[in-house]
Amino acid sequence: MSDKIRPDVTADWARKTSQEILSEKIKKEINYCLDTIVMAVKRNELSCSFNTTLDKLTIKDLENRGFKVDYHSGYDVREPAYHSVSW
């Protein structure tokens, strides 16, 4: 760790940087979901699932596009929670 004081690290900088990182993370997650949906459509399926839970912003984006997003909790502690999307 440096003894130098960093005047560039402010609350405004931290907020802006975290929003940029979150925005990029959400964009990647949405694109992953959309790619998965396209692959499911090509297999003539009417839904798909994701092996992880989705961020609230991703869910909102998918719902705004007309998709139905459902949350599924695992049946027991060995099965993780996940989301499914249908159209």
C-alpha cells in the first residue's frame, strides 16, 4: 500500500465507477440471456432456463421485452435456485 494520498478517489468517482461496472455486467447478462433464448427458439422450444439467478435489472429488461421470467428455488439445499424464461 502506498503512503501517497489519492485525491482522485471521491464518493462521486466511486458511485460513477460502480454504476459503469454494473451497467456493463447487466449488458453482458442480458446478451447472454438473449443468446440463450435465440438458441432455444432454433430448437423449437418455448422456454429456457439459466443455471443461476438473474439480476433484477436483467429481469426487468426481459419482462419489458414481453418475456415471462419465473424464479425457481431448489427442492433442497443441494439444488441451486434458478430462473426460467418463457414466451
